[in-house]
Amino acid sequence: MVIACCAVGCTNRQGCKQNLSFYRIPLDKDRRRRWIATINRKNWQPSKYSRICSEHFVQGKKINTYIPEFEEDTENAVAVCDNISNEIMCQTSLSGEDIEILQQECQLLRSETFELKEKLDLDFFQQKSLENLDKLKTLTGLHSYDVFMAIFDLVKPFLKDTPHLTGFQQLLITIMRLKENLTASFLSYLFGVHTSTVSRVFTYVINVLNEILVPACVLWPKREHVQTSMPMCFRKSFKHCMSVIDCFEIFIDKPKDLKARAQTYSQYKSHNTMKYLISITPQGVISFISKGWGGRSTDAHITANSGFLDHLQPGDVVLADRGFTIQNQVGLYCAKVEIPAFTRGKKQLGAAELEDTRRLAAVRIHVERVIGQARSKYKMLKGPVPISLLSTDDTDYTTLDKIVRVACALTNLSPLFSDAVEAAPSRSL
């Protein structure tokens, strides 16, 4: 049987070189364990034929400790250095000068190991590093480390650590991809895992956030709560306002199916899109987000069929743009919709219509600002997104629907938009 070296990457075999010796793995349990740990081969146990060649030993001689060219496990590296230092003292074949040189080398290795370990503890993607507020904002779009940790504590029971990624890193990967629309390939290089692992983690964590975080952060408020903290710019003219609505569109890749291509083509955007209805309270908090509709769907059709109207109560006022011709549908709930006056068929608006339209435009702009805030923070909402994200599951939500819902929930966890609502100047027509 040909004797070969079992060290990682070593191709030495018996007889291939002169003055090359091969050593058995020690039988002593402690030494055997240290040798196996230092060889560092995944899921490997030595057999009675396993050998290490002399090229992996100090000066080509066996000193009871195998020294690898590279060491990934810092704790094992420290143990190896300590072993070398202790066992060299027992060797009679080395001179005192040789021992002193080796001890100096071991001390340098030990110092380097501890320095690397400190750097790993401060790794860019470790939990402690996100206490830096600038890093946190850049990677997640959130304004507070406590908020991020609150999200993590909420979903932690559903995230299992793996040999390659902790639950914390899985959540971070997901929010980073939402934040900067990063590809799975790019994230795989950053975190040192396979691309398919990133894709699986992202899909799973998005599902968890959609089930756990969204219901807690995107919900229809009680009327008395809205009335109590109504911003002054609404209180003057729209004191019964419960919702300001608008639609926004996300670019998607062109579908191969002709019917799907026609259903998703938006004349307004001149592109294939998915359209979402969003509602905010007067305070600037997102209170409703619909499922995705093809870009061909009208604003009025989406509003009437998305489930939004089911939240209205008698006396509620909804503010909308001209495209939301839903007065009849809203009227069935004894509520009212306010839209700007139409100029079609008129030379100009009357003084009263002009003033009403001006007041409405001044407050309705805030829904556009919230949409802009969500899309600027979480660039995945800008698209284009692949068609693969439009498949549904048992929840009847597409992956893109879940992404939009989670992004809206994270936007609601940003500083309250009501301060901007109070301070925003009126927009002239």
C-alpha cells in the first residue's frame, strides 16, 4: 500500500523525495486529539494507515506536534503554540540556540493569533459592531441599535444558528438586501457562504418577518388615537381624516407570458410594473399596504378590491388624488373621499374649488413623502425585480408582496414622520 501524507493540500508520497519521513498519528488521546484538530480536515478521522510527512514538522523533524501552514481556528492555534513551547524543552536533538529561535517564533505566532482574534471580535458583521450608529444606518436603514435588537428578539425563536451563519447574521443579510438591493452573489462573498444559502436565508427570513413583524407594525389605528394626535395642518381642514392614500409602482422584468406581460404593463411608467396601494394616517404612519396588482390596473380598481374599504367607518374621510374615483364605493361605508377638483371641461377653477384643492394638495403630499422615504431607505422597492419573486405560496402573498410589507413595517420603525408633517410648508399649485 502506498503511504501518502494526509495533510490538507499535500501530495507527498513515500519514495517521491529523498530524506522524507512519514509519521503515524499518535495513539495517546490528548496528543491524537490535538493532531486531528490541527490537521483541520472536515469530518475526518485518521485510520491506521494515516501518515504525516516530515515537511510539516519543525526543521523536518518530529517533535510530537504537527504544524500546519495555515491555521483557521484561533483557539487551536494558541494550543499548538503552547504545545510547541512546552514540548521543545523536552527535545535533546535540538541545540539551545534552535530552541530559543523556535520559542521566539511561537511567541510571534501567539501574538499574531490574539490580534487576529480581537479583529474577529470586532468583525464588521458581528453584533457588537452594529452599535456604531453610522454602520447601523448604512446597513439597515434603522436609526437605533435598540430597534434592531428588538426586531431580532422578536424573530430570534424562529431563526436557527447554522455552522456558517448565526440567526443575527441571517436577519442582517435580509435587511441589507432590502436596504441596498444587493445580489445574492455579492452577499455570499461578504459573508463567506454559498449564493444558494443567501437566497434560502433571505426567503425564509422574509417569511418570518412578514408573519411576525408586519402585523405588529402595520395596522389600522383606532379613530380616537388618530384624533388625539392629529397634526395641526390636518386639524384645520380635514379633522375627520383617517387615511391618505396613493399607489406606487415597482419595475419588474418583462414576463415571457404574453397575458402576464399585458396585465403588468403600465402606460404611465411605460414599463412592466407591480402596483401597490398604500395608506398613511395623518401622522405619517403606514396603516395599510395592499397586495401587488399588475401595472395595468387602475387606482380605483385596486382600492375597491384590495380590502382597504373594509377598514372604513361612518364619518371617516379619505384623501386621495384625482385618479381615485371611488366616491360611490366609499359612500357605501358612510364615509367620504376628498379628491382635487377636475378641470376637464372648465376654463379655470372657481375660487372656492381652487382653495379646496390647494388645501388638499398641501396635506396629501405627505403620502408621497412616506412612499419616497420607504423607497429611498429600502432600494429593493425601486426594482427592477425578477419574475421569480412574483410566485405565490400558501399565504397567497408573492415574495415581492412580503418584501414590500416588511419594508413598510421597517419604515414605520423609523422616527415618527409626524414631525415632518407638522413642519412641512404648504405646496402651491
